[in-house]
Amino acid sequence: MEKATKKYWPLFVLPTLGAFIIGFVIPFAEGIWLSFCKFTTVNNAQWVGFGNYSKIWLDNTFTQAFAFTALFTVVTTILINVLAFAVALLLTRGIRGTNMFRTVFFMPNLIGGIVLGYIWQTLLNSLLMLLEKPLLTLDARYGFWGLVVLMCWQQIGYMMIIYVAGLQNVPLELLEASHIDGATPAQTLFKIKIPMVMPSITICTFLTLTNSFKLFDQNLSLTGGEPAHASEMLALNIYNSFYARAGAQWKGIGQAKAMVFFLLVVIIALIQLRLTRAKEVQQ
Amino acid sequence: MKKTMAILLALTMMALAFGCTPATPAPPTAPPASPSTPSEEPPKAPEAQGSVYYLNFKPEQDEQWQALAAAYTAETGVPVTVVTAASGTYETTLTSEMAKSEAPTLFQVNGPVGLANWKDYCYDLSGSAVYGELTSDDFALKEGNTVYGIAYVIETYGIIANTALLQKAGYKVADIKNFASLKSIAEDITARKADLGFSAFSSAGMDPSSDWRFKTHLANLPIYYEYKADNIGDTAAIKGTYLDNYKAIWDLYINNSTVSPKELAAKTGNDAVSEFVNNEAVFYQNGTWAYNDVKALGDENLYMIPIYIGAEGEENQGLCTGSENYWCVSKNAPEENIKATLDFMNWVVTSETGTTALANEMGFVCPFKAAKPSANPFVTIASEYIANGKTSVAWCFSTMPSEEWKNGVGSALTAYAAGTGKWDKVVSAFVEGWAAEYNLNRA
């Protein structure tokens, strides 16, 4: 078997590597280069050096978008993971119809973000109208919680599946032993199940963290950043720098913002990985 | 056995991977695939003959452009591809299309501010035949002697009125002569709303599908009057002299509407159309392009009145007429394609087929010598105003500093309507926002 791997590895690696280079590495390198350029279309760029980076904060919207995004990420990461884990616990106890519940909870994840955004906009606006509160696009607080609800609804099912897999892998001997030793359900949960599913927690927090931080479609369709940029997240802010302002220089500035955005996501994700990895235990 | 399986799997993977990749390096032959690309391939043209790729801005005229392109190809053998950008995505589509090896040869910008992004891509049209066809130099987008763009359609907007309903309320169009009379009629209809069964204005929706009617088109009026008073054509810093009038007309729209002002934030363009067509409202602010949406009411029941805001001398004000559709030719296109594009443009505005399509099928008023009268009844109404000595309001909104500025004003208008924001915010978005955006454009 090992011999075969040695012989045929290019066959397995190269296609994916090729796709990765064409679809990711090249555009990424071009993106870095463009962040130092003034351009209207990508094949007609003019080098301007660090000018774009110094202009990132010029329009006062980037910091606000960052604060909104950071807060949103914290809230959704906690909510999604806690709820997904709770649902996973419920659905690993052998309740009748477990499989149907799992499928139904997973389904929202199959719908695209833009569509979900518009559906939830109608739903939430009707509710707010009934309650005689200002609509989504009028109050950033409602926009914020609307986005949280939407993201939870969409992501909990997906994370639940990962947690279910994790929970099913907790060795039965351990659970049995703890039961015999007289551990309470809470103790079993915190001392056995959670440490044992730590790898799933690492994956799920990583996914929710980066998904929330990079969120674009749902933000665009649910609130569009209204009112007056107050519910605008970083990705939408970059998009608006690109297309809502006049003058070729804004494309470069948007690209510089995108680079800063990339670095932020990487730093945050690395810190998170390090923190949760440290808590993983060997089986 | 294992070996065979491994090879098989790897081959499948390769097929999958390479099956997806060719999209990235754009194939140089085929024009970009799009649902609106005409399916029939033009006959194989002789060598060195160019081709035309038109990136159309108006989704409502997509079919007509496709038909016209096919007619041109049938007549001359020159392939013409028309691709229409989805509503509201022209700038993004244009940006990505222009980066391709088969870039549009004919595209459009919306005026001086839009031109700022694309100036380096525009072919100088000053020597072209189509430029010679323009009825007036006012319709060219010029800087010095360089002609960057040519307006191909002149449009008009105002307040579309349902005259049948107006009559039911006991009024006629001639009763509306200025802001005061419009206001008193609207408020009288609102007072008797329960008896009449309809409202004065259709909802002034601030959803992105409709907010441009107010943050751009309605905002044009205070800008127009300020430019007129100061005798200027654009400015780095707007003063907001006529913002009280803007407030007055906005108040009138939102307080005499089919829905509560609080709900406007979520109302769409389609909501307003359906209210108007279903006889729920007398007035609907929109332009000549909306004729197809409202023609179900019958031409005899439709009229368009000027948007009065209470400025001095407005009894002589006509409808708002202008253009934000300028044709530009890509100067980076191959020589033969540029020539083919110029020939196509000239054919569209001079030939029998072209002018008929523009006037009848698309209902355009075109600023070209050979243009035929448009079949759109709103256009006829607009000409009547001019014939009666009324002064058309120019489209000053092409000088608005950026989309961002419009969004800021729109946001503030929405908040004001819902009662979550004060009018001061509209004023600051309008005045301070203008200066700020103007400076950012030059950052």
C-alpha cells in the first residue's frame, strides 16, 4: 500500500493542487499586488505603493464595520456552538424520529445566503410591523439581532451534525465507567463528553468564527448595511468601497481593506485554533 | 485490484478538477456566456471583419436589443452580442467584463461622475458619424474637444397621475399648477380617503428597488433650483438652499400615502406599481420608462405632472428631462471591432429598422437627427409641456458626487419617514455628505 502511495502520489495531489493554484493562489497573489495599485479593471493596474493602505481609514466606515463585525462574531460563535451542541446532545439520546430531526435541522444550510436574507427580511419585518417597532433597516440593533437569528438558524444544523459525530465517538466504556462511579449527568457532560469532543469543538468554533467574520451575502440582503452603514460588516464595507464611490482610486483602497481584513481573519483564527487545540485530549 | 481502483479514483478526480478549471483562463473565442446572449451563431464572417459586444444597461429593453442585434447581423453579417446586466449590477458587471479578453466594445456610463471611473477606457467619438447625428452638443459627454460619450435616450420623469381617480375626487389635472394646489388636493384626498377608497400617493418605498426615485430623482429638484439660482452646473459643496422645499414634498408624499410612513422602509418598487395600477393611489412618481408598468390603466387615464416643490416661478416648471445613458466605445478593443461598433451605432440611429425599434419597440426619445417620434404617451405629454412654454428641469443628479452620497440621503430620508431620525440628518447627509464625498472622490 505504501509503495503504491509513493508511486501514485502525483496522481492524487496534482489535480487538487492545480485547482488550488488556479482558483486560490494566483488570485490571492494578484490581490496582494492590486492592493498596491490604482486600477479600474484588474488587467490595467498602476503601481501606487502604500498609498492605498494609508487611505483605509479615510472614509470613517472601516472601524465602525470592524466593531460591528467583531461583536457579531462573538455573539454568533457562542450562540451557534452552545445551541448546536445542546441539539446534538438531545439528538444522540435515541429519541424517536432522531434522523428526521437531524435532517430537518440541517436543511437551512442548503439554502443560499442571499435567498435566506430576503426571506428573513420579510419575516422579521412583518413581526416588527406587528409589534409597531422600527423595521430592520431603520435600527441597527434590530439589524444586528436579525442577522444573529438568521445565522443561528442557518448554521446550527450544520454544526449539530459535526457535534453528533463527535458525541457518537465518545467511548462507551468511559461513559459506563463514569456511571458506575456515580457521576452526575452534569459531571459526565463536563468531565467526559466535552473533553472528548474537543476536536469537534475546535472545528466548529473555527467554522463559525470565520464564517461570521467573513459574512457577506446575508448582510447584503438582510440589512444592506442600513441605517447609514450602522449594520455594515467588513466584507460589505469592502464591497461598498469598490462600487459605491466614484473614482478609480477606491478600487485600490477597497483591495487594501481586503488585505487588512484577510490578516485579521488569519490572526483571529490562529489564536482560536491554538486556544481550543490546547484543550484537546488524546483518546 | 487496489491499484486499478486507485487509478480509477485518481482519474475521476482529475476529470472533476479539470472539468471545472477552463472557466478561469477565459477562452478567447466565445463571447461571455450569459442567459441573454443570442443563441443563434452569426454566419461566419470574412476575415478582419469586426464584431460588436454591447453591454446593455436597461433590463426592460433587453429583448428589443437582442432582436435589433439579430436584425443587424442578418443584414450585414457582422456579429453583435448583446448582454444585459441585471438591474442594479451594471457597474459590477462592467468592471468584470472589461477585464476579459473579449471585453464589451460598447458600454455606457451615467454621466460625468460615472465617466470618472471609465474615462481611460473611452474612445474619442469626436470624429465619428454617430456623433454627427446628435441634434445638439448638449447630449455629448465632452471634456475639451474629446467626446467620451453620447446620450442615446432622453427620458422624462414627474408625477404620473391617474386622471380617472383624480376626477372621482372632484379634480382635474389642470387644477394642479404649483405646490400649494398639489398639496391641498392631496390633503383633501387623504381627508376623504375612507369615502373615496384610494389615497393620494402610492407608497414612497425606500427598499433599494424604489429608493432611487427619492434619493436621486426627487433630490434632483432642490439641486436644480440651487444650481439655477447660483447659475452653476455643478459644485464641490452644495448649500442646500432648497432643502425646506425638499422636506415639504417629502412630507407630502409620506403623509398622504397608501401606507403608514413607518412601513416605507420595506416597501418596494413593485408595491408602488401595484397600488397605482390597482387604483389605490392617484399619484405615482416615476418616468417615461415606467409606461409599460402602468399602461394597464389605459392611456386616456394617464397623465404626468411636474414635481412641484414650492420654488418661486414653478408655475412655468415642466417635467424633469435629461439623460443618464451615455454610450461609450471601448478604446482598448481591436481596431476592426471599434469600427464595427461605430458602424453599428450609426446604423441603429439612422437606419429605418434601427430608428423604428428605438422609437416604437423601446419607446425611446433619441437625440438623433433621424430619430422617429416615440410611441410612448408620456413622451407626448412631455413635448406638450415644452410646446406650452414650460421649462424642463434638467437632470442635475448626474453631478451627485457618488452612490455613497445617494445612499446617505436615502438612509436619512427613510429614518425621517419612520420617525427614528430627524430632518437635520437629511440636511447633513445632503450638505455635509456632499462635500465629504466630493473630497473623497479626489482622495
